Amino acid sequence: MNDIIRRIRKGDFRAAAKLITAIERRDPSAIPILRALTPDTGRACIIGITGPTGTGKSSLINALTTGCRRLRRRVGILAVDPTSAISGGAILGDRIRMRDHLTDSGVFIRSLASRGAPGGLPVRVVAEALHVLEALGIDWIFIETIGIGQDQTAVASIARTTVVVVNPAMGDEVQFLKAGFMEIADLFVVNKADLPGADRMALQLAGLSDPGNPTPVFKVSALRQQGIDALIQGLNDLDRRTRQTKQPKGLHRR
Ligand SMILES: Nc1nc2c(ncn2[C@@H]2O[C@H](COP(=O)(O)OP(=O)(O)OP(=O)(O)O)[C@@H](O)[C@H]2O)c(=O)[nH]1
Ligand SMILES: [Mg+2]
């Protein structure tokens, strides 16, 4: 046990991967290790990335990772896939879109599956995996979720900052509002701004948010790596501001 704690503190990805596997299996031996690592947590920028299917969440994480690596920050990516028991392909697709970073020793990528567990998404597993990544010395952690339904929203809420990704000309706006994304967004990203309609979409979002406390809106193109550095700066600023008021709700201190 002391060995794995020591290795994780030193930033050993393989030790972290092993511990996360134990967490996924609900192995009780993980509990004292997590407890011992608690003092090593609390410094990372933890960003939940959510939004409707196909808006470019994985592509955005890929682009953000490129930007963070240019700043020599270490990056962790957690892809939460509620359906992977049936569609292992989704995770494969994510991996392909994040391929730029698969061999980078400064990027830790992990998919988490609910494995058909009753009650759906493993909120606790995600929270504990985040704990491990923080102890590992990761600076930026991105969690991708689809964000439809209560469980997924709960996963997004583990992050200190929740980013909702939308696209220009998203068609059925009402549907989007009904899905509850407005409520959980700390920041909106209009991705695919290389396509027409991004300005209009950004204005619409700005118009919908609380005038007294407007939700920031960033236009980017993940595909062209445009607007990403400004977004990283915006996320960093937001993290610093919310850090003073809002604790991550994930892992209860034990
Ligand atoms: N034009 C354009 N296309 C993009 C951009 N970002 C992503 N795409 C495309 O949008 C499609 C979906 O991208 P993903 O990154 O898989 O989207 P996602 O939100 O992770 O999708 P799911 O995980 O299936 O919900 C892909 O074909 C991408 O190439 C962008 O900035 N501009
Ligand atoms: Mg994806």
C-alpha cells in the first residue's frame, strides 16, 4: 500500500491506472489509499465537458489538451460512457479523436464505464478517479459526459466548472433548453465556429443568461485549434473565481 501511494505521488501513471481499476471494481483496498492521498488533492482545474451528442466534446478536449500541453501542463482525461457495456465503439471513437495525445507521457487518458450497474453512472467512481488524478499531480482534468439525464448531470456536477458545448445553428433550441443544459453551464462553448451561424448562436446564449451574472460564451473551432488559448485562459480565470466559493462536490472527505 505504501508503495502505490509513493508511486502515485511521484506521478506514476501505471500505479494510478491500477488504483482506478481497483476503484472500478469497488475493491475495498482502495479506500485507505484514497484517504492517504487526500492531502495531495485540491490543486487541479477540474472541467466537466458536456452537451448534446456530436457537438464536438471529444474534439474540444483534444484541442484543449494540445493547448495545455503547449503550456507544459499535465492533462488528465476521463471519458464517462454510460453505454459502453453495449457500445465499446464509442470509447474507441473518443480515443481516435484524442489520438494526438495517446503517446504523450504528460497526458493520462481513461475511460470509465458503468458496466451496466444498476443506477447507471458511477458518480462515486468518477469522484474517486478524479482524486487519484489530482494526487498524481495532473494540472488540468477534463471529464466528458453526454449530459442527458440525471446521472450524467450529476457526473458533470462533480467538476468545479461545467462547460456546455453547443454548435452554430443548433436547430431545435427548445429541445436544448428542455434538456437542462442552461442550468448546469458555468461557461458555454460554441464549437464549430468555422461554420456559419456561430455569432448568432453566441448572441442567443448571451441573451438567455442572467444579466446580473452572465454565463461566459466562447466561440472556438476545435478542428482548427482556433479560440482555444483564450478558452483556456477563461477556464483558468473561472476556476480561480469559483475556487473561493465552491468546493468540488465529488469525494466526501473521509
Ligand atoms: N467543422 C467542425 N467540425 C467539428 C469541430 N469539432 C468537431 N467536429 C466534428 O464533429 C463531429 C463530432 O465530434 P466529436 O468530437 O466526436 O463530438 P462529441 O460531442 O464528442 O460526440 P459524442 O461523444 O458522440 O457525443 C466529428 O465529425 C468532428 O470531426 C469543429 O470545430 N468544426
Ligand atoms: Mg465524444
